[in-house]
Amino acid sequence: MFGDISALDLARLQFAFTVSAHIIFPAFTIGLASYLAVLNAMWLWTRDEAYLAVFEQWKTIFAVVFGMGVVSGVVMSYQFGTNWPVFADKVGPVLGPLMGYEVLSAFFLEAGFLGIMLFGRKRVGEGLHMLATAIVAGGTLLSAFWILSVNSWMQTPQGYSMNAQGQFIPEDWMAIIFNPSFPHRFLHMVLAAYLTTAFVVGATGAWHLLKDRTNRGARIMFSMAMWMALIVTPIQLFAGDSQGLNTLAYQPAKIAAIEGHFETHEQGRAPLILFGFPDEATSTTNYAIEIPLLGSLILTHSLDKPLIGLDAFPKADRPPALIVFWSFRIMVGVGLLMLLLGLWSGIARLKGRLYDWPWLHRAAVVMGPAGFLAVLCGWITTEVGRQPFTVYGLLRTADSDSALRADAVGYSLTAFVIIYFFVFGSGAFYALRLMSRTPEDHITIDEIGPTRTAGITPIAQAGE
């Protein structure tokens, strides 16, 4: 049934599929948890029921997405035992404790206070409810901290020794946790999560503004999201540049593949290849569209520093250039579109047309999934660019898998695809249904108390 596809390739495809399905959920909940904390604080500060209505809408969506993230994350961990037991054995002494810390310190924190955030406003009081909401937000960031530390160590391993069985033994936990690529990748991922949430929230607000530009809750959503797009997107571009410089220092083969540079430029002065088709068989980038000198300026911030190409590495040690070349460009292209939308919203705000410029709102709706696309392309660039290693330069992917037959892995992959599309497709559909309802439809008397229900009615009619 699976032809000539090897068990290794099927195992890689299975993990790629499950991790891609999983990453979109934490990428959304990390930003959404912080957004909920800000909304709740604004409600307590201003007593404006519109903030409470928006909070109630998005807390329900958060609960749905959080649940899907938990389920998809549990599935991934089982694959370490079924498809990648050699990898689990070799890196277990290092990665096992780190993943355990994530569960004990972050997941338990999120799960323990999630119920209070969802149902506890009238039961524990507004102060403790605000604290619980902030703790959930902090828990999502702490979870990202540990997971990015795990993945970054696989990219830039340090702080370990090797025993006689070839296992990685921790020697310096601080060096392991704060490995060279971790600070750059953690910042880049958190900003990506915030932007992902901002564009989903902005698309939702824009959708409602297209139907009723006076809707107060929709105005709040759209305004806050566009502030995030305008301010954070430029910061993300600088964070991405910082990560690129770090990757050049520690994973030069990945950068060479990303840039489509097969030849080393000893004297610098490398061009920036905007588009092309890297061909590993001929070690050339076909149909390249180049800007002279700009590659060196971006990558080394100099015209004269040498820039290593893929010819400096054995072919067996090179990552698949075509995949990372295009996944990186899609990610950057989406980021530039985000920046343009943020600038457009800034112009609209200055002109007093933020809420009555339909083409801006239509563009925001179209850009709603942009953050997910950028995150997926970023992870493809990172993970495929690390190949052919699971632990960069030390443990090969081909030496990390199990002895399962190809059909066994293939059947489980098929089952994953079918179940994932049914379960998570249904969850995504339900989340979209929740977004399609106007914010005031999510609020009840129990949320604000009987003395304040009179303020609900004019939410949709009130202006900014």
C-alpha cells in the first residue's frame, strides 16, 4: 500500500503531521491568554461592559482551543516510544526532566487555574479571578519557555557529556536550558504567538464591523489587534534577524540552504536570492532572482565577511534546500503583509477611519489565518533545516527511529490523518461559530450581576 516509502520516512511524515497540527493551538493560546488578562484588567479598571463581553467571548474560545492543544500534545509524546525509541533512549536523560518540568510547573499551573478563570468570577471574587486569569497567561508563557528550551537544545546542544552507551548525560543544567539559540528562539516564538492571536482577533472584529461598524465590542477587538500588528510586527522582524545571526553562527548549513547559497563566498559580497529553485543534484539555484551584495549585508552586516555555502558540507550533512528555501520565504512574505496591514491601520487611525474603512476590514479578515501560516512555515524551516540530525551534528535522524515495519507506521499515520481532520476540524468549526457571534451574545446576567445588566443592551449601539 505504501510502495517504496521507508518506515523512517513515514515516521518523519507522521511526526511532521502531528507537530504541525499541534503547534497551531499553543501558538494561539499563548497570545490569547495574555489578551484575556488584559481584557479582564480593562473591565475591572473601566467597568465598561464591552470589555467584559469581549472577555466572555474569547474565554470560551480559549477553552476550546486549549483542550485541542492538550489532546494533540499528548499524542506527540507517544511517538517517542513507538517511532523514535533510540532517540528517546539517547536524549532521555536531558530532555525527559525538561519536559517533566513543563508539565509540573506550567501545564499544572494552567490547568489548575483555568477553571477559576472560566467559571469563578462570581464564586471567588473579582480580585482572585483576575489573579487566576493572569496565572493562566503566565502558565502559557512558562510552557513555551520549557518547550522552546527542549527544542533549542536539540538545535544547539551544550552542557552534556556522553556515557559508554552513547546517551547524553546532563552536566550543566543552566547551560542546557539557556543554550545558545534559546533566547532568540523563545522571543521569536512568543512574538509570533502574540501576532497570531492579534490577527485572529482582528479578523473577528473586522468581520463584525463589516456588518455593524458601531458595534462596541468589535471596535475593541479590532483596535487592540491593530495596535499589536503596528507595534509588534516591526519588533518581530528585528527578533527574526537576531535569530538568523545566531543560526548563522551555530547552524551555517541551515542558513546556506535557506538562502540558496551552494557556493561559499570567501570574500563576502554575496547576493540576496529573492526567488529561485535550489537543485541539490546540480548544486545550483535555478532561475535565481538576485539583489547583489544584499545577502552579505543581511546575514553578516558586512560586505567583506566570508559567507559559508552548502559546498562546505558533505552532501550527506546538508538539509533539504528546496523546502527550507521556500518555507522561509513564505514566512517572511506573510510577515511583510502583517506589517503592511499594521501600517494601513495606523494611517486609518490617524484619519479617524479605523472603524469605517471597509477595505481595511476585508483585508484584516483575509489576514486572519496569516499567523498560523507564518508559524507553520517557521517550524518547517527550523525542523527541516536541522536535518539530517535530530540532535544537531551529533545524532542522525536515520539512527533515531525504531525497527517498525513501514506498513505499521503507515497505517497509524493514516489513522492519525483521519481522526485529526474529524476531531480538530470539528473543534475548529465550533471555534469559528463562537467567533461569528457578536460579543454581547456571550454575556449573561451571572457575569456582571443583576445591578449592571442594563448596561448590556447598548453595547452594540454605542460608539467608540
